[in-house]
Amino acid sequence: MFVFVQSGDVFVRKPVRVLYEDRSAVVIANDGSISEADFVVKNQAAAINRALKAAAAEDTGGHAHGHDHAGHTHDH
């Protein structure tokens, strides 16, 4: 699992460990990966991930790098 944290004008993908989730809330481990001061994106993570992959593909001549979950994404 991951979250996107805003860092200036960009979003940084940070891995997190989910302890609990239901339809309206997610609890992540307090392991120092993010802080209370971080602005965490709460919606549209899959769309941001797709946009970042598309931008990376343009930068590398059409070949995106990274793990794509066998062609599908997850809304985390």
C-alpha cells in the first residue's frame, strides 16, 4: 500500500503499512513514513499514480519503470 504526500508542487509516493480499513477510514502504522504535518492525498490516488506513470513513460521514451500490479491499479 502507498499514499501520496504533497511536497511543494509535486506528489511523492510513500509506502505505508495498513493496520485497518473499511469503507470510510484507513488506519496506517505509526512507523515514521509520514508525519501529522504531511498533506496526504485522500482521494484519487489511482489517478495520480496513472499520471505519474504516464509522465515517467514520456521521460523514458514510452517505457514506464516500476511495478504495475500486472496491468491494474488499486485505489489506496
